[in-house]
Amino acid sequence: MAWNLEKPKFKVGDLVRIKETIKFIFGEAVVHEGDIGLVIDSEIDNETDISLWGFDYSVLLKSGITFVFFESELELIEPIKKQIKFVFLKN
């Protein structure tokens, strides 16, 4: 598995999806593939602060629980860029 060690892939406020089911050691917690969360913090003070496994991110999941994930465990949910136009017709 290759990590991008040059710069962080996500920033605070990004909406992310969990790429695979993860079983955490503590509390027997399980986060399922496809779960959605919001990046609320990164363990990055500057771009040289990385762990052996890359950048770490605190993610608030839809369930209300916060977990720390490696960059390789997350994928960005791209915002919808289409603009919807409404047309109102008069009788």
C-alpha cells in the first residue's frame, strides 16, 4: 500500500467515506465500509508531521462517534457541482 507523504489528502470540513470495514481494538467498535463522516481535525501541525503510516485524521461519523483514521482508509466525497435551475410557470 502506498501513501502520499508529500501533503495531506484531506482538510478539516471534508466529507469522507470509509473505504473498508475496520474493527477497532478498543471497545470492540466496528466501522463499516461506506460509512460517512466529516473530518474534524488532523494530526498535522505542519506537513512534516506524519506518522509511519501517513497522515491521521479525526473523523466524526454519522453515528456521532469520532475515530482516528489513516489517510489510506478514507476517500473524499466530491461535492455535487451541478447547478439546478428552477423555472416557475404562471397559469
